Amino acid sequence: MFNTEAEYVIVVRNAGNVAVQHVRVEDELPAGCRYVSSNPPAELNGDRLVWALGALEANSDKRLAVRVRPTEEGELRSRATVTFSATVDAKTKVTRPRVAVAVTCPEVARAGEEPVFKIKVTNSGTGPAQQMVLQALLSDGLDFRNQGARLETKLANLPAGETRTVELPLNALKAGLQSCQVTVTADGSPEATAKASVNVVEPMLQVAQAGPVKCLVRAEPSYEITLSNPGTATTDPVTVHAVLPDGFDFLQASEGGAFNPATRAVTWKLQPLAAGGTKLVGLKLRAGAAGDVMLRTVAIAAPEAQPNGIAPVGGIPARAGRGLEAKAETAIKAEGVAALRFEVAGLENPVEVGKEAVYEIRVVNQGTGACTNVQVMAALADGTTYSGSNGPTAGKATGQTLVFEPIPSLAVKGETVYRVRVRGNAAGEQRFRVQLTCDQVRNAVVKEECTRFYKE
């Protein structure tokens, strides 16, 4: 009503779910009115009322009451403006991976085996390890599928607080302390490095044999075969084969050696040979023929084959190591002994003067070795004259001496025959004297045959 106080209320409401700050309300007084008062009190700035309300919590409101006195007739209009600032909290968690690596492996492995290196990668950080790369640096005594000394592979992401194990089987190539150094990298994590070493041991096998390098036929030489392991590990079971030379016969063997006539080999089945250990076996032969021959021995160390996968006694399967082989040879010269026997016989006795007497000279090699340059010579009695001869070589008579060309070689059990014809010139007992020599019998062997020549 004209000139009568009126009141209007401004309601400021925060319908949101977060508090607002710096709430400021400005109200433009209606035209034709005079400001009387407000609750809470406002700051009058010309025809505007200003309230600085500060913060207004979520889901709350604020009531502003304004009293005015109209000074003119008409419609009263109030126009309020509210300004504020809202704060929104956003939380971002910053994480970081922290990768650690550890490597373990067997303490000892044999050359030829594949010791497994277990690589344990752990992420003790607060975030996942991403873009992980594993690098392995191998010493020259280890190998992985012929890929060289440096290996590299990518690993799948590893969540925080988790551990992953990678198994790396490596081939042990040679004896000694062999190492594998592993480095793992990941985005945002320091580089992690670890190293493990395996002592690679390796058995070795050597064979040597000792015994006569010369012997006579029918002699019984003995040979000693020595096995040794100068390596750093025990060998697998050892099998030894000694092949008899041609012309030699088997007599006996020590340590249970068995002779196989079909292969002419003596075989020993021996226990594994410890590192630094030796083993001796013996072999006795008989020389049956002369010649230059070779006694050959081969030793093999290899895991025993188990039928149907049955483990050996004790339940421990044979390890898949390297097979070992060693060989030895001994050259043997078997020499025969020359033993010539010869006979001289007159085929007719007595013989009439003027007629021929025939003498047969039979030479036999009853020794164990060939005879070389076998030569027959005959001395004729003064009362006889050389008429002719035949035999394996030609003969030449000079006066009362008859010399035959040498026989180059007369084999064992070889035999040859000469026949000499002489004419008797005077009656009486006439002696036909023969001597035999060869390279092996330097002192001449002499025999005589007596023939009686008569006259009618």
C-alpha cells in the first residue's frame, strides 16, 4: 500500500552435493520504493543491496528479508543476482613399480647336462611393471640353443606386489665355474641385476696299454690295459673292447673279461670311474703266426640303458651326460723261429762203376718263421763226376763243388727237393757231402750219404 512498509524475502538455496564458496547476492531495489531495512543487514550501494554470505553448504539455503516503503503507485519488482565459486576435489594417485630379480641354479652340473637357472622377478612397488625386458649374459661355458652369449626377451606386465619365475635351461659346454648374469628393466623402475654360477664338472676317459712289442711265435705275451679319469666328475659305467690281432689266440683275461670268438674281442663291463681314479685289466695271448699286427683297444663310458624306463638300483636314473670314448693301439711284431731240417738219401746203393748214382736232398722248414736265402751246396767225392741235377733253383758245378742258387723264401712247413746225379769212376766207398745255410741259420748244417761203387 502506498507509503506503507512492505517486506519481500530472497531465498538462496544450494541444491548441489558440494559446498559453494564466496556466495554474493546483489538485489536491485524496486523502482518507486525506499529502502527501510534488511535481515541480515545488507550493504546499500546506490539502489542495490549487497550481501556477502561466504560459504553455503550442500543442500542448505539462506533467507534474506528486505523491508521497503513504496513512494509511488505501481508494481514492485525485485531482481536478485547470486554469484559464487565451487571447489571440486580431484585425487590422483601416483604409483611407481620397483623391480627386483634373483637367480638360482644347481651348485654342480656335469658337462653335457642342462642345469636350469630359475629367475625370480618381483615387483615390490606401488604400480604395475610395464615394458619389462630380461637380458642374460652367459659365460663361455654355457649356451642356450646356440643363440650366443647374450640373450634378450620381453616379459609380460607384472602387477604390484606380485612375483614371476622364469626358468632358463642352459647347456653346460665345458668344465669350470660358469655364470649367468641377469638384468631386468621396466618403465619407471631402476634396473635390477643378479648373478648365479654353477660349477660344471666333466669326466674324462683315457686308456693306455703296455706289453711286449716283440715276441716269438708260440710265446704267450701279457698286456696290461690302464683306464684313467683325469676329469672332475665320475664317469658313467665303462665298457672296454680289446680286439685280438690276426695270428694271436686268446688265453685269459682278468676282471671278468669275456672273449667272443665271433668278433675276436675281449670285453670288460666295469663300474664308473671316479674323478682321478684308475682301473687296470689284464690280457694274455698266444702268438700263433709271425707278422706285424696291431692290438687295438677302445673304452666307452655311457649311461646304462634301462629297459621300459626302469631306474637303476637305488631309484636314481642315469644322468644324460656326454658319452666318452678313448682308444689305444700297440704294434706287435711276432717273429718266427727258423728250424730247417734236411735229409740226404741215395736212391740206389750199391752202384756199378761207370753208372750214375742219384742223391735226393729234401729240405723242410719245420720252424715257426719263414726262412730266407736258403742255399744248398754239395761236395762230390774225388772218385765221382757230376752228371746233372734238378730242383727249385739251378745248380753250378765247379770241380768237385756243386752250388745251387739260393731259395728267396721257404715258408713255414714249406718243403723242397733237389736231385743230384753223379757218375762213379772208381770202385769203393764214395761220400756225398751236403751243407745247408739260410739267413736265420748262419752256421751251416752238414750231412753225408755214402755210396758203394763196384766193378763186375
